[in-house]
Amino acid sequence: MLTSIPGSSPEQDQRQQFIAQLIQSLEQEGFRKLILSKYRGADTDLVRIVVRQVVLRDQPQLCFVYTYKTRDITKNLPLPEGIASITGLLGSDFKSANLFTQGEVLQLSFSKRGKAMLHRGKSTPNAVPSRAHNREKQRYLDLDRAFLVELGITNGQHQLIPAMSRKWKQINKFIELFQRAFDSAGLKKKESVHVLDFGSGKGYLTFAIHDFLHNSLKMNCQVTGVELRQDMVQLCSNAATKLHIDGLQFHLGDVRSYTPAAVDVMIALHACDTATDYAIHMGIRANAAIIMCAPCCHKQIRPQMHKPVVLQPLLQYGVHLGQEAEMVTDTLRALLLEANGYDTQVLEFISLEHTSKNKMILAVKRNHPGKQQQLLTQISAIKQFYGIKEQQLETLLLAENIGSEQ
């Protein structure tokens, strides 16, 4: 039988109520998960901790998943030790906690002065998650795929190579995002789907998207990887030939000059600086239904930006100016996509091995008119506010419009 830890002062009452509710949910098998957030500790890379209950060697334990900026670490603790650890973290390293139980959500937050505030809310009762430690996660691809062995993600027994676990996670996250966009774009009605992947590198995502379309969705597809490095093109071409994969090919080429015959999906996840703008422009010009970009190295805008008076205290620090330049650059790209007929999201992705950036621009062609003039006015206002003279995507689109008018 687990027991609650008595409070030491009236200010601790709501904190102790939260801990008591946690213990009760574990005893009555109503515990679903606990999320500790708003980390204020010494480790600058730690973001949050997610706690779930598991069973190891027939003994209930709490599984702590420490989410860092670039990795996850899992620790399993017996229930009493786990509760003691949570108790020590509440209000010290973490200033917010959300407890999910059957039918209820409890949120515990702490003010700057350390005052605990407890809020309760109802949640839809769901089945209690499986306590099995190795429960199967949702995957969009199977580990038994032959291309995973060929690319060094799994071994000959189709077991994930530990050093490739992050890459495997990235591939599945990418396919998850792609599937959502694919469904909303209405591409399932097409007889064949054409996908173009700029900067395909070792082909992990290129092979994966072909496999997903061909084997999971049972669709005819033509997937092309375009890469600047001849050795990578040869490596991927050899793998596709060896595995007898139809509808998958790799070409040596540059996003600035490559001209595809047809494009339904344009992907550019390694495009540095203005190469992202050239890729987006190509996608817009080809009337692609889906455009997926993970930009990096935002170099064009930063030298142009002046510091508006109200933001000078913020932007006097170089790291903040760099982050602001990235945000402005990708906002202009998203607005330009919106102005050219796309519903656009800017969301978090899993950082690539080439860059620590974890942002993705995801655009899906829409079937309804947008507010183009309003969007162009917003773009102009942003440029004027920061003193920006030129943004590459806008320049390319203007040149295209001029050319079409002549």
C-alpha cells in the first residue's frame, strides 16, 4: 500500500493533493500518464519528462522518459522510488505537471514565488494503456523491409541497429506527416503519384516514401531522388537496382536547374539557405499538391535586418538576432505559399543529421480561393518593419509573374 507524504505548510496543500491523487490513481489502476514540463533546472537540454506505468519481471514500475533537445533517455523505477522522485521534482526543477487519470486531468502549476495552484478538469475515459514494457509503438513502416537492411538501418535479422534508432524515428515521423498531408491533398484519386526529393542524400526518406506509397497504400508511384553528390546517387541507384524496386530512381542534379516532367509532391529536407526558396518555387511552378521543406542556414535575411527600436534590447544578442532572422525568413516563405494557393503549416520535425534545426514547412494545395492581397500586404509590412530589401522566394515568384506577362 502506497502512502502519501505529509505536507509541511498550508502552501503545500494543493501540491500534496496532487501527489495523493497520483498515488490513488496508481493504486486503483486509473493512472494513464504524467507529464512534467516548464523545466527550470540546470540541464539546459532537458525539455520534459513523461511518466507511464509499466510491468517489469511481474513488478509494477514507473517508466520515466526524459526528453532532451536531441535525444530521449528512459529510466524505470519501482513505484515508491518513482513517486519520491516525482515529489522531489515538483515545484523545484519543474514548474508544471499534468496528471491524466481515468475521467480526470489534474494540472499543478507553480508561480514565480513557488505557490502551488491545482486545477481539475474532466477527460474522456479511455482504456488504461498497456503496462507491457515493450508494447508495440505505432509505426508506418515495418522493420522487415529489405531496403532498411541495404541502407544499414537494420541488420540481416531485420533488427534495428541501435545507432540508427534516431534515424528510424525520423523516418516514421516523416511518413506520419506525409500521410496526413497526402490524405488532405486528395492524391489517392490519382492513377500515379510523382514525388521529387531534392537533396536525397543516402536515400533514407526517398526509399521510405516509395515503400509507403507502393506497399502500404498500394499506389502506382514514381519517386525521384535528386542529389548533388555523385557517390550518393550511385549508392542509392545500386541499392534500388539490387532490390528490383520499380518506380524509384536517383539523378545527379541541382534544385536551381533540375526540371521534372511532373510533380505531385516536392520534398526538400536538406536545402541550405536560398536552396529552400528555389525548391519551394519549383513546387509552386509545378503546381505540386504537397510541398515539404526543412530549411536551414538562413543566411540571406540576417545581414539585411535592421533592429526596430522596440526590439533593440532583444536583438542586441547575436543568438536572438539569428533566431529572429530564421523566424522571419520562414514566415515570409509560409505567407508566400499561402498567397500562391496553399494551406501552410510551420511545425516541429526531428532534426536531421546535417543540421540541428527541427522546423518543417508543410504546404498542401487548396481548392478554395485565398486572401492573396491581404497576405501580400502582410509580407510587405514585415519586410518594411525589418528593413528587408529582398527575399529569394519572392524574387523568383515576381520574375515568374513578369515572364508570364510578357
